Amino acid sequence: MEGCHAVVLVEGASDQAALHALATRRGRNLTAENIAVVGLGGATNIAKALARFGPRGRGLRLAGFCDAGEEGSFRRGLERAGLGSGLTRAAMEALGFFVCVADLEDELIRALGTATVEQVVAAQGEMGSFRTFQKQPAQLHVPHAAQLRRFLGTRSGRKIRYGRLLVEALDLTAVPRPLNGVLAHI
């Protein structure tokens, strides 16, 4: 990370994969731009990362996004890093930090629609696995989009692979707000 002038803080590897895929689709190479995308290994590590990279650390330009359930961790981390107090979601966005409605997979599924997500799953040869998953008793009365979202997290590495694949399938006029916001900020 030597030479970086900006850091995007995200919860994990699937978020990293999706952001790099979107940047590439938009003709950007974040590495060449000296922008690091750092997976935190969980939102609770935000304070440590902000201490390292933020105004009291290396003083780098910052941005990031998180799941809705982790908004409090991000807000507290930003406040502890000296980036504001009593931060609202709008104030967090002004700092370059965005919150997904549920999580990134939910954002991508809503942006693409379930039919397109199923096409991506089928192209990966996993439609049979998804149909079997849908027949499980716990999934019988779950909305289709929620089934897809849960399916993406059922096998190690699947969320990472689909983070990239779903971004590659996006219409660039329908990119979820958190991804758009982060790329615009950095």
C-alpha cells in the first residue's frame, strides 16, 4: 500500500471483487490510480483501519461501504477517527461512506432483477444447485430474491465470484448507489 493516496474500506472480499469489476467496466484501474481497496475482514475492524489510514494515521483520502446491519460500526469508527460527531447517513455519504440497503448482494440482485441473476447463475452451471436449494423446507416460502441472496452465500468463495459476475452483468445506468458513490468519491 505504499504510494497509495486513497483507500476504500469494505467489509470483505466479495465487496472488493465487485468494486474492482465496476471500476474496470468504467475504464478505471484503481491500482494504477494508487487507490487500495481494503477488505476489513468484518465491519467491526473499521476503527482500526481508520486509525491506520485516516487523519490520525497516514492521512489518506477515504471512502467505503458497508451492509445496513453494520452502519453503526462504521458510524462509530468514523466518529472515533475524528471525522465528525452525531453522523447521519447523509453526513457519512459526504465523507464517502455508503450503506447498502441490506448488503451488496441484495443491492446487486435488486439492480439486476431475479431473472438476470438466474441467467448469471445458469451461465456458471449452478442452476441445478440453485433449484435444489429452493426446494429445501427453509426456502419454500422465502421470496425469490431472498433465495438468490442466501444461495450466493452457501459455498465458500461463491460470494466473491458472483460479486464480480453480477457487476459485469449490470447495466451501467443501474449501478447500486453505494458502488456508484464510492467510485465517484475517490
